[in-house]
Amino acid sequence: MARSPQNPQPPHVHAEPIPVHFTDIREQARIDFKHDATMTEEKEYLETMGNGVGWIDYDQDGLMDLYFVQSAATEWYKPSRPLRSALYHNNGDGTFTDVTEKAGVGAVGLYGQGVAVGDYDNDGYPDLLVTGYGRAILYHNNGDGTFSDATAKAGVADEGNWSTSAGWFDYDKDGYLDLVICNYIQWSPQRNLYCGDHKPGYRSYCHPDNYHGERIKLYHNNRDGTFTDVSDASGVGKPEAKGMGVVLADFNNDGWPDIMIANDTWPNFLFLNNHDGTFRDVSFTSGVAASEDGRYEAGMGVDAADVDGEGWEDVYVTHLDFELNRLYHNNHDESFDDATFSSGMGNKTTFLSGVSARLFDYDNDGWIDIFQANGSMLDNIALYHSEVSWKEPKFMFRNTGGGKFDMVSAQLGADFMKPTVGRGVAVGDFDNDGDLDIAVSNSDDYPQLLRNDGGNANHWLEVMLVGVKSNRDGRGAALKLTSEGFVEYRQAQGGMSYLSAQDPRIHFGLGRRTTVNSLEITWPSGVVDKLANIPIDQILTVKEGVGIVPGHFPKILWK
């Protein structure tokens, strides 16, 4: 069923700014996880990739918990004790507790890369996929605070590949989540080439052009706990890839989810859903494969959202230093224009290496903003480019209305601007106060948990979807909110960012508007729920075909 937005948001509606700061509360929250980059003088390619982070309410208590992905021993790096990933339980008082051992999700021995969260068996408890070098692990949530390794049974090990980002979505709309896994390059410790100048301190991590790419994997959910590899049959796995980030959304508003993948120094992919189990490769004809001047840039993170209020998903892709981070405007006809300069972003971040990005409304004014975590891929980059640093500050482009952006990073506080080697980014409202917080994984360092202070001075609404005929997560649902003549469009997407998993709740900023006139949810099954006169400043649970049902989302009361 096609979903063509009506009455798109007029471009002249602008939002008045409110003061917002981000405060790093990691230590206060008792999160002591530290990423180990396993760095040696051998410059093993794995060392520079970093790790992901994911929000997951694994015990369904209404509070988002955190999962951090860890590395492992290598040919040249032997830690004193085995490294493991970590799951932290949200205690509801501003602190977290490490429950990895009890939960059984340490992924010991896996050189981890990313994390993806989705309820693949529709039992009401989110499951956990951890990607990495050589294989992936699927942890099934047992519903009692523990997980079981279901990789072998499910058939999604992705054996022998270097898996990076992954995402869950229901591409055939049969009510069960399918899985996309991005794979990177054909590298091995035995083929760890010497790159950089041959003088002390100048050896560098190699460029991906030195290696052949791998293939994207698409796994179809058989609805019995197993999956079938349909990568080739669907067309998704045919082209060579160097996959980094993935976002799963409906780009042509036909009601079927599509696949957008950021590739590293390789054409980006856009696969449109043919509604018959196959996908159409429109990467080049759509205009997202390359930059406006035809270059294949170092695609890392990717996200999609309606940044201009037209009701169509635009695309943002991050790139490394001396390239531009690209915003692609959706033209409503399966084509995109490079709007990097016309949007006001231009070349303002030339010396920063963009890794993860998320499109979200940090100040609740109703317009989608652009957040990005940065960090060079080379720890000795300053030897080659004196104006570039390994550790870099994050940035925020604030949407002033209609998809026009101003850089506001310096206004968001010292913790926000602290230089780090940023890698994965997960956005979520972990304290249930209505503004979105940011978890950032940093390479060879502690993560940051950036609490949003001030965003909820504007009004807001969050929606937790519960599918019935559709997949239980509601992935693929389209939401249209009308508030005092202002219209906002959202989708329940899969993937997003880089190596990371996002808060599944759909967030709307309302600005100073105090009334939600209507909320229309079009589910993947075709069911349409129309809700009216909804109270604001709350988290709603909406069940497919039923409407609003009771939900429990305790708010953390900060001292």
C-alpha cells in the first residue's frame, strides 16, 4: 500500500532555540567498561575500526539498558585476561549494573564490531546480535534476564566474513523480522600489509583499496527460530561491498522497507524493495552512490529521516577528513540530490573524520537535527596532516526549519566538545524524561553517556509500538503526527548509525505546541490506527489494531 504524504510541512516554519547541554554521566552512572583497541606496532587493520554500543530493554522494565561491544586477543596482542563485551542494567536511579555474566552475553573470543537489537521470534523480549571479525553471534533472550546462544540453530553465523553493522527489518511483511548484515573487506592477519612511510612511527593502517570487498548478507526469517540466506536470490548480495553502516527504511513511500548501505571508498548501495522477495539496485540512478562530483568517499555511518518536513526520508552519510559528510535530499521520485551545501553544512567539517551519525530532534522543536561522532582512523594522522587530530570533538547541526542547518556544537557544553576517538553512537531516552540522550563508544577509551539537559523544556511525545499482525517491534510502521497545523513524519527503522542499536521508541518534539490533534500509524500489515486528542509529554504504548494500552516507563529523578 503506497503511503504518499499529504500537505507537507511548509518550509518557512522556523524553530526558536532553547538552551541545551549534554553532561557526561558515565562515572556517576557506574559504567566502567573500557574499549581495548588491541593496538600494536603491527597496525593490524582491526585495531582502528572501533566498536558499537546499543540500547536494549532486555528485561522489559521500561528502562533502556546498555550493551558495549568489545574486541579480543589477536595474533600480536595478548591481554592478561580474556576481553568481553558488557551488558549494563539500568537501575532506574541514574546508575547501571554490569550483568554480563548472569545474562551470558560476553561474546568472549569474538573480536566484536557491532550490535543489532530486535525481537526475531515475537516473544516480547528483544534479542541481541553481535557482529565481528570472522563470525557473528545471535543471543536469544530467554525472558528471565538470561540469553542463549542461538547462532547455530538460527544459521546466521556469517562464518568467515568480517561483519560490521547489522539491522533488523521485515522486508516481506510476513510479521517476522529478517536480518541484514554488512560485511567489509577480505583482510586477514596473514595479509596485514605494511602501509605508510618506512620510518619510525610512520607505519599506518592501510586504505581499504588494498583489499577486495565482501558481500552483504540478507537472512530471511523462517518463523521457526531459523533463517535462510537469501542474499543472492534477493539481489542484495550480488555486488561487491565494503559495508560499514546500514539503515532500513521506506525511501519511496510504497509501504515496503528498503536497504541503504554506506560503503567505504566504494559506491553506496540503495536497494528498493520489489515486494516479491527481491530488491532493485538503484544505487547509481538514485544519486546516492557517490558525491555530487562523482567520487566514492569513505562511507562509515548512515541514517535517514525526514529533515525538511516533506514526508520523505532523506539520507545522511559520514565520511573521513578531507571529504564532506553528505546529505542527500529525497526528490520523491526514487532520486536524491546532494544537499550538503544548500542545507548550510557545506565544508564546515573538512578536517574531522565522521564515523557515526544520528538524525534526531535533540531540542524537541519538531525538526530533525544531525549529530555526529568523529575520530580519525589513523592514530598518527598528525604526522601526515598537521591540521588533523586522532581525537576529535563531536558536532551537532541544528535544523532551523525546512532542512536548513546551523552548527551549534560549541553551545552544548564541554563534555559534548571533548575530543575522543568516536566510533559507535546510540541515541535513546534512558531516563524517560522526554529528551534524547547519547551513548558514544570511543576507541581504546571509556565510552561517554551524554545526558540531555534542557531538551524537555519543549514539549514531546514518545511512542512504543507493539505489533500484532505485524512484527512485534513494529519495524516498518509509518507515523504521522499533527499538532496545531504542524505535521511530523517518522518511520520505525532498522540499523542506523555505525555498529550500533537505537532506542526503539519513536520520538516527536513538539516545541511550544501543547496539543496533539492526531497520530496516524500505518503498520506493515496494512492496519491503520488513528488516535486523536493525545496528552503530551508522555511515553505511549500503542498496540496494533487496539490503540493506546497501559505501559510502564519509570522516570529517573535526578538529585
